[in-house]
Amino acid sequence: MIKITKYDRMLRSLLKAKRGKNGAIQCSRCGRSYPLDDCAQVHVSHFFGRANWAVRLDEENVDFHCHGCHQYLGANPHIHAEWKREQLGEERYRALVLRAHKTIKELYGVKKGVYLDQWYEQAKKELTDF
Ligand SMILES: [Zn+2]
């Protein structure tokens, strides 16, 4: 089990602000709606898993999925890949795959710690603009 960090919590808050509507969040696969704070039913779901820091906080790598869809896609990686490719379109999907295979240093030109600090500050700013 991968430890949930303050960055993950910030990402969840930011995505809730960006993707939530009228106090509810929708599963991006089945479309079912859940209350914004129902962490048990609606999960932050990574296409490339949390072990991959290059895209762990990358918004295109992350979806809200209900418990059922998250489990189903986790158990069926080929279907998950097809679903993701369709969701993003070919070009963005390929770009995400490329990002996932690079290092933070290659992507952002700084070490992981610097990148995380910068990402966090940026996310905090974005969140207060909502
Ligand atoms: Zn669902």
C-alpha cells in the first residue's frame, strides 16, 4: 500500500474544486454521482499508479472513479487503457504515456523535492482562485 501524502490530499482537493458540480462528483466512467466528500465511494484513480511520481500529480493521469469502476479497471488493465485512450484522444494519450516514462528531472528540469514544493505552491494558489 502506498502512503497518501500531503500532495495527494492537495490533488484531491484541487480536482474536487475543478471537476465537482453542485456539491457532487461524477464517476468519469459510469457517470454515477456522489457527494463531494464521499471518499469511500468515489476514489482518486490513477492510470499510471501512484508509484510513478512523474505523473502521480498529473491531472491527465487521474480520474474520479466510483468504487466499482475503480476495482473493475484495476483488474482489467487492457480495458483501462482502452478507456483512457478514448477519454484523452490519441495525441494526449500518447503524450501522457511518454511523460510517464520520463523522470521528474527530465520533465521539469529540477529534483523531485523542488518539483514537489513548486507543484504544491502552484496547486494552493489555483485552489484559492476557486
Ligand atoms: Zn463508476
